[in-house]
Amino acid sequence: MNETSPAPVAQAPAPRKTPAAADGGTPSPVTGAPPPLGQRIAELLQRQGVLAVLLTVVIVASFIYPSFHTLDNARGVTVQASFLAVVALGMTMVIITGGIDLSVGSVFALGGVLAAWAAQWGFLAALLVPLVACGAIGLLNGFLVARAGMAPFIVTLATLLGARGILLAITDEGATTYLIPKGSAFAELGQGSVWGFGYPILIALVLFGVGGLLLQRTSFGQTLFAVGGSSDAATLMGLPVARTKMLVYTLSGLLAGLAGALNAARLSSGVTIVGVGMELDAISAVVIGGTLLIGGAGSISGTLWGVLLLAVIQNLINQIGSLNSSYQSVVSGGFLIVVVVAQRYLARSRRTT
């Protein structure tokens, strides 16, 4: 009589750990356990590290330079930072999708010239003309990147040169400077203030508030992160990848044009030499703020802290007096290198925990 061994009992596989959500405190949907402490610390540093650096710099500078923490100085720093902040807001959304926009500096300058030129026909013309023209440039960038499949670096480099060429053509190679009538409603938009803080500051804060809501509370924002994480995966999920990319580049052009118009209103003229290198400042602020250059991760608040950090550094250089503004580029570049290296280290730490 042959004995038969009992059939082996199948065992359920052990639950597999899944990465924690981006907020760093959401438990795993499978195990219900919170993410490891090391991972949470890495995520917190990536998101809010720039704020800690900003606060440290401000506190130290306030002790060293008594004039630094005055209200007048704070107003000056924030007004100067507001224009870059508006540009960097659009850049943040572009970079989150895995793209880049090198044209924003030239589009910023073009927006200012168009606003000053159109101011002779009133407030609406001065505001709408740069928005329409700069938005069209952004739409062209988005179409060539999303529909034609061209590299964002090449496309936006071409429109950088094109926008600067249009600006020079309008101003007769820079020989003509369009002036905004003093006392006009459009000039008041750049020079007026509420409680001592200029309208450009308030506009930038409102835009950042709206941008933060879009990024964190809407399906549009989640689509941006998905596209930046993997365009192919986002396509398989049925997400509108091409339309999303076109939209973020259009928004980048619109915001750069708006910032240029606000700057022209503040200066009462369309200056042709502004915006040179502004695209690099915007990218620096975005990356210092914790947004990954490879896409898929970032925050609006981090970009705001990054912009303010660059503005504070520039103000400190002015406070020192013996250094010229060229040192801002040196310090900003140093911060950028440190942040990129730190991001790589933090990303490696999150993968290993």
C-alpha cells in the first residue's frame, strides 16, 4: 500500500511594502505602518530645508546689520523679489513636468516693452497685449515640445532668441524707449501700495496661493506630478500628457509676460536690457526650493522660499557695500550646487529606507 504525502498548503505571500505618500506622514496603504523615520526626515528636508536656511540667514543678518531687519528694507527686498517670484511660479510647474523653459527672461523683457508701448491706449491694452503675446510664445513652446516631440532645451532656447529679437525690432535695436504716462492707472499697478507693501507683492502672493491650490488640491496638479514622474506611465493611465505640457508652457509664458508688465509699470518705461539671465535665476530659485530637475516632485512654497533666499543674499551683498552684485551669482551658484548634491543624497536615502 503506497502512502501519499499530504498536499502542501499554499501560503499567502507576505505583504509588500509600498513607498509612503509625498507628505511623509501617510501610512502605507497595505501595511498601515508609517514610513521609516529616516525617510520622513529626508522628505522634510527636501521640502522645507530652504525655509530653515532662509530663517537662519535672516536671523544672523539681523544681528550683524541693524538696518537689515527694518520695515523699509523688507519692503524693498520683497518688491524686487516679486517679479522673479511670478516668473519662477511658472517655471516650477514646467520643471515638475520634467521640462525646462529658457525663454522666460526674454519673454519678461518683451512683456515690459509691449506693456509700455500699449499703455498709450489705456490700462486694459497695457495689460492684455503683453499677456496675449507672451502667452502665444508659451503656447508655441508647449506645442513644439508636446506635439512635435522636440527637446524643451532646444525649443525654449530658440524662443529665447526669438523673443529678444522681436523686442529689439520693436525698439529699433534698443534706441527707442516707450514711456508709461505718469499717474496712469497702469503705472499705479506697479507703484501703488497697500499698508506700505506694493501691489506687485500682493499680486505675487495671490498667484502663489492659487498655484499652491492647483498643485495640491486639484486633479491638474496631480497630473503634473504624474507626467513628471513618467510620461509613458501617465499616458497608459489615460492622462492628457500633451495637453498638460502645452498648458504649463503657456502658463509660464503668461506669467513671465505679466511679471514684465508689472516691472514696466513700476519703472514707468519698457526697459530693453532687463531679463538677461533671469531664466537662470528662476531655475535656481525653483531647484533651491526643492523641486527636482528631473521632474515629478516639487512645491510652490519651496519656490517662494528659494526666491526670497536669493533676494536676501542680494540685499546682504548690498549691505556689505564692499562687494558688487556679481558676487550674487557666485553665491547663488554655490547654493545651487549644494542643493542638487543634497537632493541626490536625500533621494538615495529615501530609496534605501
